[in-house]
Amino acid sequence: MPADKISLEQAKENKLFYFVANVVVYRDSDGRCLILRRSDDEKVHPGRYGVVGGKMEWEQMNIDQPGRINGDVLDYPDAVEELLRREVQEEAGIEIHPHLKYVNSVAFIRPDGVPVVLVKFAAQYKSGDVTIEEGAFTDHAWVNSEEVKKYECIDGICEEVGFAIKIFS
């Protein structure tokens, strides 16, 4: 029988993580990638440059509207792709092409003790003018693999920008 609500009652405490996905947005027209300066109020990496991303939220898994029912399991196909499309729109005001390229992953523990699994992707810019999300970011830049090194970035961002440029150019 499929679940009728989302719950942590049966979850093993030592198996719980935030799931976060990030995307390096690459622009074909000039071979640059988008970086955003995080607000000084952010819990993780305040004031540093990073890329678009966000946490998977339970509301993305509407218990009454699964993408499919797989036996007694409720499936939500393309959940990560939808998460990143939404986050790119909310955080930067732009659109990306739907095909994602895997970059890498990292697990970490936030300063507040919350464990996180972060999966990183690259995608091609589709359209729109960058309008950063007020309160979450304070600046943005389109950078190439050399320019990104001039910014105070979260560790790994410079390499991820270089990787995205390499795979799309």
C-alpha cells in the first residue's frame, strides 16, 4: 500500500540528510558561467560566491499526485531537474535548458550540525536577464575559468566553472 503522508516516524535518525542540488549555468554566447554572491546572512558560506541551487522540499512530493505508482512506492520522476529549473528561476530570474550534466557531489555538515548531501550539475543557459533573489544574494557575475579565480568563491566553484566550460564548449 502506498504511503498516505510524508513522515519521519519510521526513518532511521542516522540516515537523514538534507538533499541539495546545485547547477553551474553556462552561457554559449560568450563561454561564461553564472556565479552569485550569497547574502552575509546565509548559514552556509555567507558572503561567498557560489552557483544556483536549493534543497529538495517535501512539497515537491505531493502525496496525492505522484508521477507514477511503482507497486507500493510513489515515484516523482525528474524531481532534481524540476528543483533546479525552479531554483534558477527564483534565484537568478533566468531559464536553463533541461538536459543536465553531472559534475560531482559532496557530503558535508553545516555549522548548525545539519548533514547535507549536495549533488552538482551543469546546464546551458536558455533565456532571460539575471535578476538576483533579493535577500538571498547581493551580486552576480558571468565569468570564465580565469575570471572566477578573482572572486571569493566557495571551495570547488572555480573547478566546477572550468568543468562546465570544458564540457559545453
